[in-house]
Amino acid sequence: MILPPPLPGRLVRLTILDLGLFEVRGGERIIGIPAYLLETDLGARILIDTGFPPAYATDPGIAARDGLPGFGRLVGYGPHQTAAGALALLGLSPADIDLLVLTHGHIDHVGSLPLFTHAPIVLTRTERADPKPRYFGKARPMDWPDAAYTLIDADTPICDGLTLIPTPGHTPGHLSAILDLPETGRVILAADAINRASEPAERFADADNPAAADASAARLLTLGGPDALLIFGHEPTQWPILRKAPAFYA
């Protein structure tokens, strides 16, 4: 495992980017698609996940070609909900990101990855071992872009206040994050390790490996502690009440 130099400073801000809404499987539920912008007190910027491919915002035919209707449909996804568009609302561009973290290779997380190849891209070795990003089902329309990948196998500190935690189960190489913010305190960015609040009771039936997902979720909750803010991957009832850009957690 070769890591980039530790990012300077201490984590001081979490901004949740709104990357649109998605209706799962003909109305089963409508979920929000997040990405997370993390900033240190010395100006380093980390982006976690990248949403759907930007081409889907302007040409629904591309999404249809990739087989998206078999999974669901975008119900709120325009230029401002792409990763670049959401950053632009904050006066930023992809070039302003110093490090990109990918939780896993599904379609709603990997879509704008090619825009961030100037920065080191951190993900688990297991996830990167897939010949192509997992996307969804049997669809594999996207290649891994040419980039400097940092592949991790264990809990990995990125800067003061940010540690990445491998959480296999949803996918074999899924990755979550533990944050410690000055005012908010501990935050668990579970991503799809805990997709929604009902998943533990459902025994992670939608996961690639339900038993591994259950163990990963239990470990995340232990690391978070009882007072942590747990941000689910796609909990429909939590999404409307989360602070989103330009608001932030400090």
C-alpha cells in the first residue's frame, strides 16, 4: 500500500453535495444521491464519490443505452446535480479537488470519476480489482480512467479528523469514512455500507454479501459511538433533513 503524503491541516468542514434524485425499481423508493466535500483548515479539499455520469443530465438516451431503466430512473438530475455542477455552485471546479475517495464502483458513485484524474484516487484494492467499475447488475459500460490510484486494505488516516474504513458487504471492496469535526463531533459517512435505516433489520438482503455487510455495519456503529451523526447512503427520510450545500457541518 503506497499512500499519498498526508493532506495538510485538520478537517474542519463537511459539505453534502446534492447530486439529484433517483427512483428505484418503478417507484419502490426515491433516494437522494450525495457526494461529500471535506475541507481542512489549511485549504485541502477531498471529495468522496461523484454521482451519476454527467452525460445522463443532458442526454437520457445515453442512460437508456447503458441499461439504467432496468434499475430505475432519474427524477431530479440536471447540470447542477452533476459533480462538476454541484461544485460550481460553491465556486469550485474539479481541478480544486486535491484527493478523490471512491466508496465503491456503482453507477451513482463512479459516474464523474474521469473528471478527477488529476488527483490521487483512493479506493480499496478489492474494488479496484474489478476489470471495470461494477456499475449495476451485469452492466459494465465504463472503464477505469487512467489515474494515480491509491489502493488500501485497512483503516487508513487521510488527514487529522478523517479515517477511511473498509466495509465489505454491499460490494466486496466497499469503503466508508469516520470524521471528527470541531463542532459536530464524530460523523459516520456510511455510504452504502448502511444504505438506509431499515437495512440492519432486513439483514442487508440487497448486499453482495449480507453476512459481511452486517459485520461491517456493526463495526461502523461501534467506531461511531452512541453520539455520532450517522449519515446513511440513501435513506429517503434522512435526505430531506440533511444540511446540503451551501450549508455545511463544522
